[in-house]
Amino acid sequence: MAHIVFLRASAADLTAGKPPLRGVPASAPLSAAAAAIPASQEADVAVWRDGASPLAPAAATVIGLLSSFDVVAFLASHVGGTAAALRTPAGDVVAHEPALVREVEPHTRLIEIVELMKQGARRVLVRKNITEACTVDKKPFAPFYKAALKITGTPRAAEAGKQIVNRSSSSPTTTFGCDRYCCLTREDIVRFLINCLGALTPTPLQSISSLGAVNRGYAHMEASSPAIEASWMVPAEPRAVAVVQTNRDGTHKVLADVSAHRLWRRDYVAAADAMASLSSLNFAAGVESHGMSAPDGDADGPGGRRSGEAEAAAPLSRLSSRRVGFEDSLVGQMMMASHGGNAALRCRSTSSLAAVMAQMLSYRTTHIWVTHGEDDVLVGVVGYMEIFNAVTRDVVAPPA
């Protein structure tokens, strides 16, 4: 049955109500890109070449995807100060990885889209007719049409899309090929698959360890290590570093994490100041609690909306008060960690694949840390890549 899902479902079955790819040109200041990230998908925003033709292929237009983690790490390590860092062109900060965005036709099969994502694509642009919105094609995949519509085509989803457009209309963000493409994310694929669990049985009911869906090559750092070290060791996938306590036998216990997901809708300037001066556990605890909430929506800037020089200068005046909030809560956070409390999203190695998928979607995260045994020893991490490898392991894509 799994073959039916992946070989009969097409890109058009998943694109109802999906927005175009949003982002900023490479010459836009970092502050503009940072302002666009909170309303973006998967905590990052596209950066494309200046003056690129709207008719150019996506791979030749998009430079890469700039994440919340990239912004905070750059601000924390910039020697010229926050104001100068926010004026840096986004194209100078983003890693040049055009393969993160790929382009497909509406009839492209789901298995082909998943294969692109297994190769590293984080966005898939689905071409559409210039006079039509993204709609669901009932014919190629009728048995699962209702599931697809439930996830991607509800009035709530459409209204959410309108709100994002309205919020972005007054910002420096633009859309790539807005009349030609709908944008699919990895989260969209997982949302579709979780509504097809019956057809994917028995794979979703098996444990992630038995499916080999645990990535044991995770990145980690000691709780007492400087938080800025996370910017040097964060992997490409998932963009997360575990904050751990090392046990006497050399195993690790995860206390928190530093990731793009955790920083998604935070105050990036305050987060950068904390990253540059605090330990990894203190930094992660401040992110998780109330230390770095995003500013109100009446300002234009990183996490809000300010303009002009005030955009760069105003956040600086808030840092001292925000740092007090950080340090006041640190003792309590440390006590919580020492008594078994945990800010990191976790699952057991015996958890089913379906449970992990549901947990990721519920928290809109890109990864879940995996523990084992009564002592909750950290053994790995599950991300989108592991999920896609597990659900397609018995599916063979026919030749094109």
C-alpha cells in the first residue's frame, strides 16, 4: 500500500492553499531578512540574486536559505557591533546553497519529491498555470484526496496564508514567481503522510530504532561551554546542537538545545547578545523561558518592525534589561535541569515512527532528540531526513 501513496500521489495533491516562496534579494540588509523569518516556514527565508529574471529557474535564482540561527550567530560574532551587522547585505551572510530549493511540475510523483528532499532540498516549487491558483487535482490520487484537502486546503489554512501575505505586504520581503509556483516544505510532506498512515502500515507502527531512523551522529556541547560555540558546530541537517551533561560513563543526558527552531520567533538582537556572553545551558534556558520574547508587532526590524537607524539602535537599549531577565531566571532553570526537568523535545528509541511524526508536527519542530533507558541517555536525533528514509525504504521509484 505504501507504493500507492508515493507512486500515485502527485505534487498537485499537496499544493492547495500553499503560498509562493518568500524571501529577500541579496542586497537587502540583514535586518530585512530577519524581519521576514518569523512569518516564514521552517524558521528560514530565501535569499535570491539581485536582478534575477522572474522566468529564471529556481536553482539559478535562489542563493540559499537564511535561518534564525544564522542571523543570531552572525550578530553574536560580528566585531563591528549590532548596528553594523544589521546593515550587512543578506547575500553576504547566507550560505550559498541553491540546491536547497528545487523545481518540479504538478504531475511530479510524491516519491520523486521525497527523493529530492532526501538529497537536501528544503523547498520544492511546484509550477502552476499562470491563470490558476494552486488547487488539488482529484483524479491522479482520488483515494487520498480528502486527506490532502484536510491538511492543505481548509479555510483555516487559506486564511492563514492571507494573514502571512498581509503581514508581509508592508515589509521588504518579496515573492519568487508568485504567479508561477506554489511552495512545498518538508513539513507539508509529513502532514500529508500522517493522514495516510493506514496505507503506510506497518512502517509507522514500528519503533524508530528498528527502522534505523535514529541519527547517532548528532552535534552536542557541554552545558558549561560558551553558547557561541554552537555556531561553529551546528550541522546542516538538522540545524541543532544538543546541550548535554556528560555522565561518568561517558554517555550524555540532553538538557536543552540550541537550534533554528528554538530561535524562530525570538528577539534576535537580544539572543545574539546572550549567545556571545552566556554558557550554552544558560542561553538555552533563557530562550526557552521568557528571556527573549519577540518584540511587539508595531515595530519594524528583527522580530518586529522598525525603520531607519532606530531599527539598529533601539534593540541595543533593551539588552541590559533583557539580560537582567535572563540572569534572574538562571538559578531556577539550573535547579530544574539538575532535578530532571528538560527543555528539549525528546522521544524514546522505542517510540513509533507515527508518534514521532505527530510530535514533530505538534511542535512544528525539525527534530526530536532520542533517549534510551531509565536514565534517559541521549542516543541520537530524528529529523525529516530520517523520517523520509524510513517511510520510503521499501518503495522503489520507477524510471522516469
